[in-house]
Amino acid sequence: MINVGILDGQSVQALIFAKQLTQAGYSVILFCDSKLSYGYHTRYAHKKVICPSTQKETLQFHTFFLDYLEKQNLDVVIPMNDYSAKYLSENKQLLQGKIKFVIPEFSIFMKGYDKNQLMKVCAENNLPHPKTIDISTLEKGSEPDFNFPALIKPNETTGARGFRKVESFNELWQVYKPIYNEFGDCHLQELIPNGGMQYKVQLLIRDKKVINSSVIEKYRYYPVKGGSSCFNHTIVNDELVKICTEVLRIIGWEGFADFDLIEDPRNGVIKIMEINPRAPACIKASVVSGVDFPNAIVDLSMNKPVKAYAYKPDKYLRYFSMDLLWLLSQKSIWNGLKEWKKLLFSNRHFLQDGELLDPMPFIVGACSGIVKQINPEFRAKKKGMNQ
């Protein structure tokens, strides 16, 4: 039996990967940094291994993982978050002789993952993106032509961490140093006003040709500003797939990529915001819409023929615990409930964080997620979106 390892298996997206791959006949091993999590309690994994965090203990994880590969049989590995994806890319030359995976070379990886480098690629190739300035190129006191309000955004970050809204260059220099000290180099990006739809485009590309794709509309978020999507809908939008494919071709990206895009309500243009180099939390929306990305990624990793799946959109995915927090955060819970309960019992509706045949991840993960969301320290890392 082929053993497939899932790095950061504690994540919610690991649930659908474990289910799809186990049902396809693979032996699934989840590498988790916590037992109090979604993935650790799924019934679909054959084995769960507690290990150092790829985010906070990267060197310890590297030592652990090399030791594991020496002693245990592992054929394929798939990352579930940015940190494990970056780890595989940085160590690709060392690891590719020991295990199979599909991640771009590090220089290519960073052209997509580094938000500032990605914006430069878009600017150089006339692809839709928010106006952006590399802060490292600015001299303090200079005021180039730029429209405010704007966001300070770390070049490498997830979930809006480190973002800070500013109204002028003067305010930029007043608040920049602590952000730089914590998150490193940043860029300044025009703030796209509220009112436009946000999208995800998921692509699996081989030899510059798209094999599978899906597009997701993000309806709701929690927290409302700077939060994660909690209610999503799969749609068809060939133009967005075309634009995102062009980005990957330009930078030479192979494998899976997940794009975040936002509609500018001032002119209706949908602009590229970032590339996530791994499966997003809402990947289940694509799977229930017919695109089995988990099995496609394993096939590509093993250099097998990759099936082009029939995409059947118009499915809804609810991150139930987060969506419940969204409801409770509304000024009028009664009015919010009218919106919240729509499609709840539809056959096109699915839960992101659990299912009846695998209930434990929902119970444990929801409690863990709610505790995290109400943690003042966690929320403080995203407060810059609201300032």
C-alpha cells in the first residue's frame, strides 16, 4: 500500500484529503503539531503522528522529518499550510531523493508566495492587481504618487496577520518599524473598498497546461474584516482561470496553486491579491463539486497520468463553527439568521469542518477554533485591518 503523508495534518483541509485518499486505497499518515485540532481526530487517517510545528519549530521539524524518512516508509507528502509548503520548497534538493511531492523550486515558489514579488510580476505583465509599492525602495520623507487609504502588508504572511491600514506616508513611517520587526519586509498596497465579491481560483497545472480548476465565491467571513471565509459557493468563471493560469505560466509554476482575488467595486475589475502554495481550508468546496484535487495531487507527485475531473459547480460550503460566530457577531441576530439559514438543508450544502460519518473533528476542532478566535492575542494580530 502506498503511504501518503499530510504535513500540518491538524488543519481543517486535512479532513477532506484524508477521506479522499483513504477511500482511494492509500494509507494516510497525518503529521500534526497538536491533538486539539480537526485533523488529529478524523476516522479516515491510518496513523497520526505528533511532531514539531512547521511554523514555530521549523529546524526541529526538519530534524524530526529526516529521521522519520530514514526509519519509516513514506512515499508521498502533501503540505496543508504555507509553512510546510515553503519547507518542502526550500529543502527540495535534499528531500526529493527521499520522498515524492510536487512543489516548485524555491526561486519560482517565492515569485508566487511572496506577495510583493507576485505584484511585480502582475505589474510587469499588465495583469489586474492593486497598485503596490515595495516599502524597501522608499526613502523616509519621500511621497511618490499614491492613493490612500492603503494597507501595509508583510511580503510573507497568512490570514491578514501584520496588515495595517494607513491614511498617509506620514502614518506609514509612524507605525512601520514594529511591523517590520515582527514580520520582515513589507509592501504598501492600495486599499480596495468594501462592496466587491472575493474569489478563489484553484489550479493544478502540468507542463504549463491546466489539468483541473475550480472557482469559488466567498460570501461571508469571520471576523468580518480581515477574517477567513466561512460560507463559499463554487461557480464557473473561465476568465479568472485564464488570468491565474497566465500568472503561473509566466513564473514557471508547476503543481497546485490557490489564488485569492477581489473585485474592485469602483470599476468591477477583479484583481489578483495572492497565491497560496497549498490546499486552502475551503478545498472541500472543489471536491464536492467533482474536482478531486487530493487524488490529482498524489498522481502528479508520483508522475502518473492525472485525471481531468468533470467540474459540477453550484455547491455551497459552510465552515459551521466560524459561520456561527459570524451570526453571533451581527448587530441584529434575527436579521442575520434569515441570511444564515439559507440553503442549510439543501442537497447542495456541505460542511467544511465535519460530517455525520466523521463527527469527532467537528467537536474537537470547533471548540479549538472558537477558543482561538476569542483569544485576544490571536485577534490582535489581525486588528490592523480594522484600524
